[in-house]
Amino acid sequence: MARISFIGLGNMGAPMSINLIKSGHDLSVFDVFAQSMESVVAEGAHAAKSAVESAQNVDFILSMLPGGKHVKELYLGQSGLLKSIAGSKTVVIDSSTIETETAKLIARHARENGCSFVDAPVSGGVGGAKAGTLAFMVGGCDKDYQLVKPILECMGKNIFHAGDIGAGQSAKACNNMLLGIMMAGTAEVLNMGKRIGLDPSTLSDIMKNSTGSNWALQSYNPAPGVMDNVPSSNNYDGGFRVDLMHKDLGLAMELSRRSESPTPLGSNAYALYSLHKSKGAGGLDFSSILELYLANKTE
């Protein structure tokens, strides 16, 4: 059993925390929104009054926050955690999706304070967080990877060592750029099929069993009514928000700029999600990109 501080109990963090408790770990938790801690406390976690309090006398700190600025403030801000745990040999695991350079910056400060740090963003969405089937992409040295792997295995099914610090974030950006391209393309085709008279469910079945098959068609169809228990059949509520996909595509675009990599499809996906977000869809699931196509019909 490990003593773990879990900070950030949103749609992903709360179920991830509960899976750690179910695996027998002792959790101290904190979230700036007190109500977010209720479901985890009900499972046996201790609710801390602050992030600093949560992080005292633990073996691991695991954070799951919205973006790089939040992670930087948590660890390096005026009341930063790294100063409060200096010399403790605590292992820090950040599962937020942030800039590669931010992960490297925090890792450097962690080393200066006698702590270890790995970036370990996830893929699998809220469903994967609840089921404990997330994929973790870990950036860090092999020694630290071996330390965190048993903890991550309590929350995920596939744990990958992507490389050194920042590699987890880079791998996540690549994955989500492809996810954005794939979902936008799937929605584009389903919209065209509907306009030429094809039933979305029938067309989806055809493509699932043909060369057009992909994850969106198999597990996350963007067309309402085609698939049960996915956001598109629940008014695009829940799941992975457009805001977050837009953020992740922006991170991918920054990596493409830094590496001078041509990403025409990724750039187009970023532009589409930028437009979709600008029309007020930021809080909807990212599969709602289909609505952007449906709205652009001239009668």
C-alpha cells in the first residue's frame, strides 16, 4: 500500500482516485472545488484543506489538472508543492495534458528539490477512467518509470514508457492530433452520406467492416442514435470536451512548429475545432464536430 496525494478531482481525476482506493492505497485528496472531493471521500479518501496539506508525508503525488498554467502554479507557484516537499524523495506524477516544455521545467525544479517527476498523460476518456482501462504515456527515466508503473496499473490497462521527460506529453499530442483528424473525417463522411440519402447507422456498419473502419466508428460514433452509451446519443454531454480537444490540437501545432513538421491534416482539424468552439460548443463532447457540418447546409 502506498500513501498517495491526488490533486484535481474532475471528470477524470475522481474515478482515477477511486480506482487507487479500490486497489488498497491510502489517499489524501484535494480540489479547489470542495464538492468534487465528495465522491472520492465517500470511498475512503481523506479530504485535505489545501494541496500542500494533501502532499505531506506521501510516497506519490498525482495531479490531473486542466492545463499547463494550472500545473505550473501547483508545483512552482507562490505556495508551490515542490518547495513544501523538498528533500522528501516524493515521486510526482502529472497526468495532465500540458506543454512538453512545461513538463521539462517542472522536472528540473523537482530534481533541485530532491524529488522525482514523470509526465504521464492519459488516453481513454471518462469511460476508461471509470473502468480502469486508461492508457498512460510516461516520460521519465527508467528508474522512475519502474517506480510509478505499479501505481498507474491500478488505473490503466496499457502503460507505455515513451522516453525521457516530456516524451509522454509529446506522444499524447501526436495521439490526440490523430484522434481529432479521425473524428473530424468520420463526421465529414457521415454528414455527406446523410445528405445523399444514406442512413447513418447503415453507413457506419458498412465502414466499420470495410477499409474505412476506425475507433470513432467502432466505439464513439458521432451520429446521434447510432450507438448507445456514447455522448452523441446524450446530446453530446459528457466525454471529452471540445475545449480540451482544441487545447490538445494547439499543443500538437506547437510541436509541429518546433520540429518543422508538415501537419496539413492536423492544422485543418485544429481550424475546424477552433471554429466549432467559437460557435459556443466548447462544453460539448468533441464528437459534436458533426454538428458543425450539419449546420453548414444551404437550403
